[in-house]
Amino acid sequence: MPCVASPSESPDPPAEEDRLIRAAQKGDRPAFASLVERYWDRLYRWLYRLSHDRHTAEDLTQETFLKAFAGLDRFQAGTNFAAWLFRIAHNNFANGRRAKVRQREPLPDDLAAKDGDPSEEAQSREALRDLARAVGRVPAEFRAALLLRVEQGLSFREIADVLDLTEETARWRVFKARQKLLSLLAPRQEQEKP
């Protein structure tokens, strides 16, 4: 099992990432491969949550890195690489969404708890499925902002940059996404009350 660092123990200090970016901009392919390795999972998971399709998410992730590599000379080293990368991914997703009908697929089972009481695990899996369905029902423009905030930990300014919005609109979209989630999940919570 891979070691997962806590947020305070970032495995990718900004100086190291900046060094990799500058090397990649000079044509160092292994340096770019290191950047791909660092961001692949985060980007893929985000695109999967947006598209609800593993193949689409994989294709979009690959396309994003190809476009990032092609446009790396235009990236200003020292600025937020993650926000730049997620912006490219969002543009790819939006373009793909306009071009074809999306297929839906359930979230992978690996999100469920791995050990513990089987009844608790079943309830946890069911709760995750309910949450995933509710997130999937949130309109895409609100869902994208929410997932960037919650899963990627981006600031509202960074979300605004990724989605090409004002910071106020980014805040509003995250707020509206949370409201929609609460309204979608509230009926289930009412049913569970004794």
C-alpha cells in the first residue's frame, strides 16, 4: 500500500515542483513524467466525478497531459501548476461534453471501508452511493466547482481561475452545489429518523 502523506507533509514541496516544471520546459521528458505521476490520480478522480465514466475520465486525463506538455512553454513557472492543469482538464471536459452524450457509471467500490463491522460497511457503502448519486445530480458547472473545493482543496480564487469565473461566482457555485446536495440528501435523512 502506498504511503499517504498528510496535508502538512506534502510529498511535493513547491521548490521541487518548480524545478521539475523548469526542467520539463527545457525538454526534460522524465521531469514532465514526474509531474504526470504526481497529478495523474487527482486529475483522473476529478474528471471521473465530473464525467461518471472511467474511459472518458482516462481519455480526458491523457488529453489534458498531452495539451499541458504541448503548452508547457506558455506556463509561467512559479505560478500554480495544479490550477493551470485543472483548467486545461475542465476545458477538455466542457468541450467533450458539448461534442457527445455522456455515459454514466457508478463510483468504484474502492471508496468503501476496507475493514470493520460488515453491517457498518454496508451502510457506509450505501451512504457513499447515495452521496455519489446526489453529487451526480448536481448540475455540472456547480459540481465542478464543488469537487475542486472539496476534493482538490483549491481556494475560491484558484477555482475561479480553473473555471474561468470571477471569485464571487466560484463561491456562489460551491454554495449552490452544497445547497443542492443538502436538498437531495434531506429526504433520505428524514426517512432514517426513528
